[in-house]
Amino acid sequence: MLVYHNNLAAQAYVPYTQNIDNLSRAAQRLATGSKFGHSTDGSGELGVADNFRSLIKGNNALISSMEGAKGYASTQDAILGQVSDIIQRMQELASAALDPTKSTEDLNALDQEFKLLDQEIEDIAANSQYNGTRLFETTTTIRIGLETTDTVTFSRVRLSLLSFSALSLTNNTRAQSAVSRLTERIGSLTVFRGQARSHAARMERSLTISRSYINGLGQGESAIRNIDLAKETGEFTRNQVVLSASQAVLAQLNRQVQNAQQFLQF
């Protein structure tokens, strides 16, 4: 019976093929660096890892939007800084016009520069843009999260309210009125700059939170998807030893058929 059907060898062949598969899986994991190198490995865990990866990609795209929003707010603040310099110069002109020794020609010269500066503020209010989006006179909403409610709204900065077109420095009374209005406008400008800086600070915080979130997701995905090199190397070596042993056992069992054949030759 042993000659026609080697039961022991047949039984040993099943774990032998399993050992080959185990060694193959271990080799694939080491070659790819992934726990899921084989098609039968951890479908449930792989789904979680893929979800993490999707969230990482989505948040990376949003980070680009948030960096743009931060740039928007920073550009607003920088331009408002220039407007502040303009208004301070206008205040200097208005204060100079209070001098009773100034002639009519002097006052007209001061008034001419004053009006040019006022026109410059109006041009800034009307034409300043950031990547095609108006920086002033409009309300801007920017998405900062995966949910539709994760947005930040940039309050409308109405530089047009700082217009001084009705003011004049052509006499002492008008110059005094201009000084008072300019002081009031500087207060409004301080509020506008505070808005821009608070938006920039919020973007900075949101960026920090999002980067930390992405880092955490990346660590979670790595823990699920990537192999422990030391562990997998040990597993690969163990599978090699087991496979070698099973090969030796299978060879010994198959030799029994040869022994039976030799016995018949006697």
C-alpha cells in the first residue's frame, strides 16, 4: 500500500505548501514594506488605512487654500500699512495748513498734495486684488475644513469710508476740520488692520491644527500599513527554517517508497 499511496508524504505536503505561501508573503512584505503585499492580507485594516490616506490628501488640499487665505490677510495688512502712512502724511499736511503764516499759495500747494493722496487711497480701495479676489470693499469666505461649515469669513474692509474728498486745506478753518477727521479716520484704519491681523492669526492657528491632524493621520496610516522591519525579518527567517525542515521531512517520507522498491528487488 505504501508504494501506491504514501499517506505520510501526502499529509506532510499540505503544511509544506502552506510554508511556501507563508515564506512568499513574508518576502512580499519585506520587498514592498507593506503589511498588505499579498491580496489576502487584512482587507479590513487596509480599508481603514485607505480612509486615512484619503483624509490626508483632502486636508493637504485644504492647507493650500488656508495658506492662500493667510496670504490674503497678510496682503491686506501690508496694504493697510501703506494707507496708514498715506493718512499720516495727510495729517502732517493738514497740521502744516494750521500755520497762520502760510500764504494762499502755500495752502493751495498743501491742498493739492492732500487731494492726490486722497485719490491714491480711493484707487487702492477700488483696485487692490489678491489672485483675482478683491481685497477691500467685499466680504470674502474661504473654506478651511472638510465640512461645508468649516469656513472663515473675512469682514468687509471698506477703505472707501476713508475718503477725504470733501476736505480741504485752503484755509485755517478747513484745515482744522481736516485734522479732526483724519484723527477719526486713523482710528477706523486701526480697526481695519486689527481685522486683517486677526484673520491672519486665525489662519496660522488653523494651519497648525491641520498640519498636526495630518501628521496624526499619517502616523495612524503608517502603523496600519507599514511593516515592522525587525519583526518581518525575523518572520521571514523563521519561515525559511520551517520550510527547509518541511522539505527535509517530505524528502524523507518520499524515500520510503524508494526503500520499498529496493526491498522488492531482493
